[in-house]
Amino acid sequence: MGLVSAIVESSVRGCAALARTSRCSLVLCEWARNRRPRHKWHNIYNTPVGKLELDTATYPDLCMAYGFYKVEVSRFIRRTLHKGDHFVDGGANLGYFTLMAAKAVGPTGRVDAFEPEPTLRARLLANLQVNGPFPQVKVHDTALSDHEGQTHIHLMPNQGSINHGCSSIFDRSARAVQTTVAQTVTLGKVLRGVYPRLVKLDIEGAEPVAIEGMTPLLTSATPPILIVDHHVAVAKAAGYSPRAWIDTLQRIQPRYRLYVLRRGLKKLDPKGKAVDRLEHADILARCE
């Protein structure tokens, strides 16, 4: 990589560190990436969470490479997790937030990363090995649900604008190239009385059933903070109302209050019309 490319990439990462939002980040990341020769887009990148092998022709690799992947979520995780804390990464993908959390909680903490998609899980394990060791991290090859059993994961191709993190237990699109079998588990039973500080859920439409399976955690004396990927189109394609995960959460634990993670925290009325207008957002839920 030439000097100009290195300066450009360093500058873009600096912008990500100061940015209050991910808005317009894709254009900026593409501009930085295009300073590289095309054959060097698939490479090892020094990201804010460590060294990751990424293909910046694809999403979310492109935004991860320059630190613009879910900026608001990243900032909240760094601000919230401390040494000795426990983090659950539901839908860990290739490990961006798993690595971030592992460094934040340290060897006295704990991270449980759930990724049932085999290719992504292999990348996650490889990234942990390169940046580790992280004995505090346990990678689960299971899918979070409301029951123990078996399901099919509909795999998405890793190419172009298609987000390889869109693989789902629901057959949501004709773009899925194949399926694989995975076991389903409930988070309440997996943790068996251990209560995490923070749980992130980005599981492509399965959020309502995963939350149902968290009932023992949500009704405990110290319910975890949740970050949930709220995506109207994904929820509908999975056969759920976009409000389904919110309704499930409120039914199990009415003390939860909702906030949109966007330029800080914006309070969200779970029964208000604003929920219906949110096409895609990361929502913070915490007991108050």
C-alpha cells in the first residue's frame, strides 16, 4: 500500500473516532478503499478492534476496516463495559464486537459469542486467535431461540452489496444460496444463573424468540442492558410485526425503557407511532 493510501486510511479512521453517527460513512469508506489497488481490497486491516482479515468489496467488512461499523453501538459498548463485566454477542458475525468487548472486560470478564453460520464463525475464531489469546471468550455454534431444538440457517452469498451477515433461520430471500443445520438454545438456560451486564442481539428476525428465551435474565434482580437491531423489513420477512420483540420484552419485564442509539440516546415510546416510523435502528433497552 502506498504512502497516499496509508495517509487517507489513517485520516478516515481518525474521522470515525470522532464521528457521532454512522451517517454518510459508506461513501467515506469507499473513498478510502478506492485509494488501494483492487487486488489489495481483500487484506489484513488494522481496525479499531484489532487486526481483521476483511474483503472491503463487501459489507460490513468495508465499514469495519475503517472503524465506521455501527459507530453509535461501538461507542456505547466501550462506554458501558468495564473490567470483569459479562457481554453476550448474539449474532457475532466475524467478531467485531466480540473483540471489542473482550478487550474491554479483560481476562477477569466474560464474553459469550453466538454465531451459528459456519463461515462467519470460522472467521470469528480466526480473528480471536490472531488478536488473542482471549480465554474469557466462549464461541457458541448455536442459534438463540425460545426453545432447544434444531433449525436451518439460510446462508447468504458473500459478494458485492449483499450483507453476509444476513443469514437467518428464516427463508427471507431468494438470494440465499444454501442451508445448514444448527442447534437452537435459550440464553437463560445456557447461562444458568449467570447474569450479563450487556446483551447485543442482531440475529436477522429471530429477536422475539431470543428475548422469550431470556426470560430468567429479564426477570432477575439485575436485568441486562440490551442493544437490539430493529429492522422493519427483516422482521416482516421473518413473519413478525416490527414491534414483536418490543412487545415480548415489555410483557416479560415492563421496567424496560427504550432509546434509539443515534447521536446519543433518544427516548422511544414503545407504544408510540415513532416505533412504526423506524425502518432500521439500533435500540437500547434498559431497566429504570
